[in-house]
Amino acid sequence: MVQRGNQMRSEQIKDEISRLGLSEKLLLVEDIWDSIATSNSEIPMATWQKQELEKRYKAYKEGKLNLHDWEDVHKGLRDKHT
């Protein structure tokens, strides 16, 4: 549950963000993602997610996955949705 103090702080942050220009907002998002990436060990992951990642990584190492080039995937998505 969000405490009242945190909720007020969150609202203040949102107010400040709303005053930023688009380029400043994009830079802020980049900074936030960088911050998350450097502390990724703190990101909780459900047991089923860990198991699924382990299963997929094992299949990858054993050569049992059909891998697709990113350019082909991107082209397929563009073709499908344009």
C-alpha cells in the first residue's frame, strides 16, 4: 500500500515531469532505464519466470531453438502491420 507521504512525492514528481519538454522527458526516461539496468539484481522475478528463462537458455545452448534474424523479424512485423 502506498503511504500518504510517498503518494504526495509521486504527485510532485509527476507535476515536475509534466513541465518538461519532450526531449527532456526522453532523456529522463533513458536515465531511469539506465538506473534500472544497473540495479537489475534487485528486480524481483517469479519462480515460473526463472524456470522459463532457464528452459529457453538450455534449449538455445543445445541448438534446439529456431532463431530468427532481427532484420527478418522487423520486416515481418512491418509487412504484417502496414
